[in-house]
Amino acid sequence: MWAMAPPGVSIHTSRVPWKSGDPRSFAEPPHVDNAVELLAGLKPRAILFAFTSSSYALGAEADDSVRARLETRSQGIPVVLTAPAACEALRTLDVRRVALLHPPWFNEEVSGKGRDYFRGRGFEVVFCSPITPARPFTEMPPEEVYA
């Protein structure tokens, strides 16, 4: 048996429609904003915007404005974006060099934007590649993601 959260921690999600395939559009209103508002109604301690490739596509300079916009809908609940949170955690651990293993549904272009993102945040990227074989996220079971 696997678990995504320790005892006493619950995970609540909200789906966001996404049809274009462009990670930039996922971070734009209205869908993600509406999802944040729905989650805020549950009064969680934090809301995670778990769509790393939008940070990659928009660039590190857009992270703060996306977060600030979403926090206008979150009723004061902090909104955390995955890529900036990873950078903060790495800096806390005094990490300067990183290897990036992206999910198998990332193509080389998106993976390359990830490399550029972390370089732009001051990290030396010593390796960057999607996990192989390439496949859509629907073909990767949660247990494998967790492992």
C-alpha cells in the first residue's frame, strides 16, 4: 500500500479543464482561478498549484504575478507554485547543482524549458531529460509516480 500524505494530512484537488496543450494557457484565468476559489472554500492551510510546466513556459519572472493573482481568489490562503517551491527548498539545502528528471509526458522542448528555468534561477543544471520511454500521463500509474 502506498500513500501520498502522512497520517493527519489530507489532500483535496480541483480539476482544471485544459485543451490547448499550451502550458501558458493553463495558468491563465478563468479556470485555475475558479479552482483556487473552490479549494479555498475547504479552508486548507495552503493551496498548491501543481503545474510545473506553466512556470517553465512563462519563465521565473511570471511566478510571482501568477501566485499573487491566485491569492486574490484564495481568501488569504497561501498559494504555492511547484517550481519556485523547489528552488526555495534547494537553496535552503545549499544546493547549487541539480539534475532534472522530468515526467515521461514532457517532450524535449518542455524539458529544455525546465533546464532554462532552473539555470535562470541560478542553478547549474548538470543533467536534464524526461524519463523514458515517452508516454502520456494516463499511462503512468500513481504507484510509479510515487516510487
